[in-house]
Amino acid sequence: MRELSVVITVLNERDNIEPLLTEIRNALSGIDYEVIFVDDGSSDGTQKKIREYADNRNNLVELRKNYGQSTAMTAGIDHASGKYIALIDGDLQNDPSDIPSMLQKLKDEDWDVVAGNRANRQDGMFLRKIPSKIANAIIRRMTGVYIKDYGCTLKIFKREIAEDLGIYGELHRFIPVLAKLQGASITQVDVKHHARIHGTSKYGLGRTFKVMADLITMVFFRKYIQKPMHLFGTMGFISFGLGLLINIYLLILKIMGQDIWGKPILILGLILLLAGIQLITFGILAEINVRTYFEGTNRKTYQVRRIFNGQNEKLETV
């Protein structure tokens, strides 16, 4: 087992491969490390560049198609052998020279996760910085996990934490929350950040809606993943109770001889009753699904075409 595995997900980053590997070799020369490149369906010859500049410390996991960054990260972690695992972007915006100090802090102070904070971020103000600050503030508020920079990929984990993160869908943005769900201790340090030189950014304003949707998932995971009935049952009983009170009131009016047919409150009462029954039922089903989730199999969410370890490659289907 090596001391450190550096997992790098890449998508059409051909021109960044050589300088990135050079920086990693210079920065980690005193560490027993390996680099796990995960190619997430590149079409620009990124795989060829990795093979060209690879040495015996470099591995390439080539996915069959573009699964997304979260799944690519999971594939990299699954194929890492290090005692500690670092995540870093493949676009040269993160600086590998920050890794040794972060690793030392993790070991010396016995943290489970050390996360990077881009203190001097080299991105556009209106399209990247301001939306990111707003998103970070909302995520901190709603999840209770107080990390300054959720968007910084550069992080180092103890192996057991990284293996159980359960990153899927687009949840790589919420890695600190996923780690906290395991009871991980997390700290953050300021790291360097560089402007992109080669290639184009894979992010845009369109991801805002994905982040908000995933945030709802994270809030649920953070507060109710082991007790969904507390959420759906509470809402269900409140809805059912309000509907019951409205219908009792209408029943009293009917007994007193008043005409209740066609009143909007009658429709509201019926809707609340039905909604309450449905929410309670949904809560029971969610409890069953949670049991399935915790007792489920280790089936992978991706397929690997080939693995290149610097000397040979093999075909593997998962």
C-alpha cells in the first residue's frame, strides 16, 4: 500500500496533462504516492497524453462514457491503493504543491478530512465568485456543515472515509456533508488557485439548479436519512390533523342546517386529509427503502473499459 493516492478526474484536458504531471512529480517527490487518472469519456485524446507521459506511479482508469464527475471520483477512489486519498482537479487550477502540507496536517492533527479553501480565487467575479459565495452560504446554513469553499476539489481523506463517501449523481459538491454523515472530523486550509490556461470550463450558471436540487437531497441525508418517517410522518400528521379539524367544523355547520356544498374550505379540508394519508404512507415506504439502502449490495454505478498502470493495460468490465 502506498502512502498517498492522488485521484484526478479528467474530461478533455489533453493540454493540461504534461504540466500537471510535472507539477505533481515536483511537489510529491518526498512521498510514496500514486496518481489515478479517471478519464470520464474524453474525446480530445486525453487518454493518449496520459499514456505518453505516464510512469510507474501513474494509472489510468478509462470509463466507457461520460458518467459525470461524481461517478468518476468514485471510480478513482475504488481503484486507489493509498493509505490517504487526495482529490484534485485536472485543469491546473488546483496546485499540487499544497498537498504535502495538507497531508502533514491531516496526520499530525489526526483529522479525517482536510479541505482546501481557495483564498484568492482566480475566476470571474459575476459568473463564478458571487454565485459560489451565495451557494456556499446557503449550503452552510441548510446542512450545518461549516466549510467556506464547497467548490474546491482539492481535499485529502483518510482511506476509510473516502471509501464510504457514497458519491453519486452530482453529489461531489457536497463531499464535506457526506463525510460528516460518517462522523468525520473536518478542517480547512487556504490553498493556492490559478486561472485556467488550457481547455474550457465544464461549469456554468446552468449547474445552479442541479446544486439546489442536490442540496435538498443533502438536507434530507443530513437530518432524516435514518429516520425519514420523522419528516414525512410529521408533515402527514399536521396535514391530516388540519384536514380533520376543517371537516369537523364543516360537519357542525351541516348539522346546524347550513349549506356547505361548494365552499372552498371543503375542498381544502379534503385535500389536506388525502395529503396527510399520502405523506404518512410515503414515510413508511421511505423507511423500507432506507433499510434497503443500508443493507444493499456493493454494486458499482459505472463500467470500466480499461485500466492502464504505466506498463500494461487490461480490459475490465464491472
